[in-house]
Amino acid sequence: MTYLTLGCVFLPFIMAIASALLKNEKLRNFIVILGTFTSLGCAAALSQAPDRIVSISSLYFHIGGFNTAYAVIAAFMWFAAALLSPQYFKGHHKLSRYYFFFLLTMGATLGVFLSADLLTTFIFFEIMSFASYMWVVQEETKEAMEAGKTYLAIAVLGGMVALMGLFLLYNITGTLMISDLYSAVSMAGKSKMLYASAFCLLFGFGAKAGMFPLHIWLPKAHPVAPAPASALLSGVLTKTGVFGILVVTGQILRADKIWGYTVLALATVTMVLGAVIAVFSNNLKRTLACSSLSQIGFILVGVSMITLLGEENSLAANGTFLYMINHSIVKLVLFLAAGAIYLGAHTLDLNKLKGYGRNKPIIMIPFLIGACSLAGIPGFCGYLSKTLVHEAIVEYAQHSHLFIINVVEWLFLFSGGLTAAYMLKLFVAIFIEKPTEGTPKGKKLSPLSAVSLIISAIALPIIGVCTSLVEKITYPMLTLVDGQHFHHEIHYFSFTNLKGVLISLSIGILVYALFIRKVLIKNGAYVNPVEDKVSLERQVYVPVIKGLAVVVGVICRVFADSTDFLVFLSRKTVLSTVKEHPEHKRKFSYALGDILDRFKHDKEHTNANLFVRVSETVSRTTQSISANFSFALFMTCLGVCVILVFLIVSLIS
């Protein structure tokens, strides 16, 4: 098992170095594809191994359950992205750098998913964050560099807050092993410090997941990153954040209402906000990026239901894990299709892509499969996952009798309708509308690119039709959150379950027909009336940070001026400068030496000058001793004052 784990996690690191050293483009492409395929093979082999923990140089990895299942999914997605990359990057610059960080991020991401303790998780999490930054800035355009700054700022801030949470958690439990956390927390009991630790971890992992209000990097990073990288940023890297939130949900604050309602509130805002922004967007990859934001909200709603339903969380747990898998594969398909479109059109603007995909079935069919699964059309994987999470909300609404849960259910259905609306907008614009004079003709996909699209899309309808596969896929993952098995057979295609998706699809059709076609299309062109006018980063975060900088500057200035005043006061009192006495004022020493000189015959070396020099040396030494004593006395008094203040504060508290 150790060698398979090494192959899965560390082989991409070795291949990254090899790819960076190679100058031959074909050989480098072969090494990259071989490296991803080999890691996929190692992950697949690990998924068949018995459950156990492997230790490698103080790093702990869990073989089994959610860990190996998602390692297989992540490795498969890297392999599919590697197949499209040679054609996508043909003629691009600095490919050695891209492939180096491509493989480096793969190894780090697999390390996160396979980690058995949160320290190992954090180490690989940070490597992944900094390595993937290079994806965002790969094109080195102004927009890419701006997005890179936002991405890096959120990544660093989230990482540091998560580290604080780990310190607090270890102080409470004495362990960071994921499998030991629940029993350790049960023994320690819930406390304010435990909640502080959990919410620090929520901040850190939520930043990577793209959860509101830390989502600002996601709509900026995806449009500027290369399409294969965008597929992985959206489909895999966001799931590392969800993985961390699942650990807190299942092992630290299991069945905790405060945690459940907090995640539910943030998830609902994320779900609706992403869907609304996506409806307005006219950029293909930006629409898909905002869609990812919304879909993370859907997934986190499922996570909150796992907590709130407690021991009756079978629908929520199975639905959440299936939703994660569906979103990963869907975004792989859609972003790879977007990459194939960009290869031929060299634009992502919907107004310039009208009719581009007509008579291009290799792109159109995978895109349609991904769109249908994302919108929750029956017969696709997305319908099953959405149905399970929706039924979990309905179940909790019946148990809790809270009106707010009914509101969440309607927002869930409304957001699902918006999903159908913006995916219909993309599909009609690119594949249905008639091409204009400016529509590019495009070019034929290479066999590798076509294979990457086909193998990525094929699982979605298979799972959607063969519903018995749901239990086989999700059951091994349930232990991460103490998820329950289904207590009865789920009738996915009963009218009760179909009713929810019919409501969402009806909303989607109405939004497309009455809003997108009537309001967002002017003179035959798609328009975005709110583009760049509403930005949480620009209108809230930047002004707040600038305001904090001003406040901190004023405080620092006050402290600096106070220090200057203390120095000035000290120079006028205990540290005042002692005036030196010139030699001609040493009259006594000179007179005594002069008397002795009268009895000497050697007139070159006089006692008068010698006595003056000795007197001057003694005077300076005395002054130094006096000054040092004054400084020491001053510092002693200051220290005594600090100690007294500390004792007074301690007694009061």
C-alpha cells in the first residue's frame, strides 16, 4: 500500500520535474499523459485495497472510503485534462512552467484527498494553493495578473485562518487524526474554543470551495485560466474545500444545530448569487465559473442537511456525495468543451460564438450531456443528486416545522430553474442560432481531444439511468460524515420526486423566454446591464481594507509620536547629555602637573598634559557609568510599571 500511495501522491511531483527539464514538446506531452495515467492506475488500485492508514515520513494517508474514491475521480479528471492539453496549448508560451505546476498541483490535490490527519491535509492544501496560482496567471495578461492577485490573497488568508483553527483544535483534542476527532471532541465537550476552531476551518476551507463571501476569486480566475486548468479548478480544487467542511461536519460538530444553520445560510446565499450572476453573463467560461459558485451552494445545502437531520441523514449524505461527483464530472465536460470551442474560435464572447457549434457533434453532444446533468434533467446523474438533496430539505422541513426551511426549499428550486435558464442560453447561442458573418469556422479536434470529451461525458447518462449504481458509488464515502444507508428503496422517477424538477424546469423556461430573450437580448445581441457594476470585491472588500489601512496608519502614527515624546522626555531627564569639559578648564590637574614640571629637566613630556589626559579619562568614565546607571534605572522602572499593570488586569479579570 505504501508504494501505491507514493505512486499516487508523489509520482506527479517527480514527473513535474521531468517535464520541466524536457525541451522536446512531443516527449513532454507523453510524459505528462503517462504521469497522470499512472497516478490514476495507482488510485484505482488503492480503491480496491482494505481500509487502513499509511504513514510516510510523519505524513498520514487513509486508504479507503471517501479518500480513495475521490482520489480516483481527481486522477481521472487530470488524465482527461492532460489529453486535451497538447492541442489546446499548441503554440503557447512557457509550457514547461504550465506542465510543471499542472503535475505539482495534481500530487498536492491527491495528497489532500488521501490525507488521514488535518496536518497532512493542511500541508498539501497549501502546496496545492500556491501551485495552482500559476494556472491563473499562465497567460500573463492584465486580467490574469489581477485575478491571480485576488486568488492568492484569498488562498493565503484562508490558509492562515485554517492554521489558526488547527492550533485551537489540537489544543482542545490533542489530536488531528480525522478518525479520532469525534471521540476526542466528545470527551472534551463543546466549548467556545471548539466553535472558534470550527469556524476558522470553515473560513479556510470555504475560501477554497468558493463559498460566499469568499467566492470573489472564482468568477475572476476561471475565465482567464486555460480551459484544462479551469476544469480542474472548478471540478476538483473546490472539492478539497468541501472535503474540509465535511470533516468538520462529520467529525467535529456532528449533528450540531449552530453549525448546520450557519452552513445552510452561507450555502443558500452562494447558491442563489452564483445562479443570478450566471444568467447575466455573456462570457462562456465566466458563465460556467458562476455556475460553479452556485453548484457549490447546492452541495453545501446538502452538507447542512447532513448536520441538521442527524441520524436520519441518509438522503442528505448520499445526495451530497453524488452531487459532488456529478459537479466534478460535469465541469470537466463543460470546461473541456469550452476549451475545444476556444481552440477554433479564439473567443469566449457569446455574441461572437453564435452558431459556432452547429455541425460539430463531437463538441455539441458532450456539452449537451453536461448541460442536462447540471440542470437536473431526468435520465442524467444531476437529476438523481438534486432529487436526493431536495428530498432531504423536504424531510427536515416536515420535522422542524420552520418556515425558513420552506423558503430554502423554494430558493433551491428557483436556483435550479436559473441553472436550466443559463445553460439553455449557452446551448442555444452556440449550437442552435444561425452563424453570423463574424462567426469563426473553427477547426477539427485531434483524436486525443475528442477522446477526452467523450470519456468525460459518458458516465453522466449511465449513472442517471442505472440508479442502482448510486448506492455502490456513495456507500463507501458515508463514514466520513457518519452517513446512513438508505432504509428503503428510492423511487427516483415517481411523480413526487419528479415534481421538484418539473417546477425548476418550468421556472427555467420562463426565465429564458421572458427575461433572457426579452431583456438580455437587444438588437440581436446579448447584453449584460450589470457587468462590472456590482462587485463585492471592488465595492466592499477593497474600500474596507483601505479604511483599515488608514486606521492602522493613524494608530501606528500615534504610537510612533508617543515613543518620540518618551525619548524626548528621557533625554531631558534621566538620559540627558552631559556636557564635556574642555582641557583648558582642567585647571587643578594642569596646575598640579605644572608644579611638578618645575623640578624636571625633561621639557618634552610634561606632567601637566599627562594629568589633564588622566583627568579627562576619569571624567568620561564616570559620565558613562552615570549614564548607564540612569538608563538601567529607567528601564527597571518601566518594567515594574508593566508588571504592575499586568497584575492589576489579571486581578480584575
